[in-house]
Amino acid sequence: MATPDGGRMPLIEHLRELRRRVVKSSIAIMVGFVFGWVLYNPIITKLAEPVCDLKKAQAQGATHCGSLYINGVLGPLNLQIKVALLTGVIVMAPIWLYQLWAFIAPALHRKEKRSSIAFFAAATPFFAAGATLGYKVLPVAIRVLFGFTPNALSNLVKFDDYLDFVLRIILLFGIAFELPVFLVTFNFIGFLSGKAILKPWRIWVFGITLFIAGFTPSADPLSMLLLAVPLITLYFMAGGIALLNDRRRGRKFKESEGGEGEILPAAPIETATPIDHTDS
């Protein structure tokens, strides 16, 4: 990792920097954990809407809500801990993503401060957009998955499994939408060119599809398609922005060379005439 003065950071300092970033990320997640713990009931009420009206069931004193149930003595406590922890990871995602970027950026560019601020400013709305899309996709995905249940059978779902599925979908969509932010920021600091981003587009499309198939909690093609299409679109948009930035950077470089904005062709170096020693 490079230091701000352009030197190289020793391994021990590299590990200390990693530890600082992990500690800061952990503190942020714990703050989000407290937030999720306090607002536990409104959170699960909102997330349960695609399956049942939990708020109405609680108001009526019902013993069950649709096909959802909690199992075991420690089930309610484990559920609240899991929901609070995943809520902390989701709510504080811009913070720990910034810490990740702040750890990587000094190794790529000395002016990491400006690029880190720009990354954080772009990462937050993109993560929010991805998480929102994940939440909007949930009712459709759940209806499709429940539709495979045979007519003669009832589908009982553990509430903690259901909420784990829901929160993982939201987190995955949010993280996936950070891809164009990373690509554009890498381009702006000069680490990746637009051609380097777009040239292996077939590999990128295959990799995105493979990533979605491997990490999406559900195996239904609908939710994977609803994530793959916008993510591939964002990838090509990031590549286009990178190409435009490369052209702007190229014009700026040519103008800095003087003349009419064009780089002068290289001229051959004239060699000196050899000295004739025959007269001496």
C-alpha cells in the first residue's frame, strides 16, 4: 500500500490499517444493530407484508400469521438478534463500503481523499436504489416460489428462515448496485480505462450472471432476471461513462502539451557528424 508521500507502507502498518478499518466498520454495524433491535417489531411487520399482515394479526391477538411460525424456545431471541444484525449491515452498508474503499484507495492513487469522498457520495444512493429494488422484487418472487406448492399441501415457513431470505435479497441487491460505482471510481483515479472495462464484456456478463446465480437466496429465474438485467445495464453505463472520461482526459492531456491540442509527432534524433582522424 502506498503512503500519502508516495512511499511504501510496511506490512505491519498495512495490517494496522486493515484493523482500523475493520474496527470502524464493526462499530458502525453495531450502531445499526442497536437501531434494528429497537425497531425490531416495525421492521418484521414491514418485511412480513408479502406473506401476511402481521400488524393486523398482532392487533387481533392471533396465534399465527399466515404460514409463518417460530420454532424453539430460543427461536424468538435468535430471530431478533439475526434481524437486528442484518439490519445493521444493511443500514450501515455505505459506512463499511467506504471503509473498504478507504483501505484500497491509497494503494491505487495518492489523491485518495477526494476519490473516497466521491465514492461515498455515489455509493449511498446506489446502494439505496438496489436495496429498494430488492424489496420491490420480494412480493413477486415470493408469489412465484409459493406457486410451486402442490394444491393438496400447505407451505409452513419458519419466520427466521423467511426474514433471512428477505434481508439477504435486500443486501445482495444493494451490494450488486455498487459495481458501477467501483468501476467508474477506478476509472476516475486512472486505474481502469473505459476500453479495459468494456472490452471483456462477454466475461463481465457471464460473471454477473454467475454471481447472481450463486449468491441469490432463491433459485427462481424471475428474481435472478430482475437483478441481472439492471446490473448488466449499469455495467455498460459505467463503461460508457469511463470512455467519455478517457476522452476528456485525453483532450486535457493534449492541450497541456501545447500547440493546437495535438501531440507533435516524434522527431528522429540527429546524430553528430563523426570526426575524421585521418589528418591528425
